[in-house]
Amino acid sequence: MVFYFKVQPEAGDYTNFMGLDKYENEELIKYGFMEDIWFHVDKMSSTYIYLRLKKG
């Protein structure tokens, strides 16, 4: 199950998606947008966070 959550309102209207293993990360990549920015979480095996930016 891929987790998603909204960023604090003062940071803007963005959504983060988080995959906890390689299978969830593959789902994120498959449905990701070109505008998404991804991060690898340090010291956590296979955890990625994708920041969904607005189009354009």
C-alpha cells in the first residue's frame, strides 16, 4: 500500500507519496508525473518519497 499525505498548509498545496519497498516504489514510478521530485530516505531500506508538484 502506497501512503500519501498533504504537506503543511504554509508550505503550499502539495501531496507527498511514499513507498516502503521496491514493489510500492515501482507503482509510484509507473503512475508518476514528469513534475514529481523523488527523494530516498536515508537509513531506511528502499523508502522513497515523491513530491507531487503542480503541472507547469
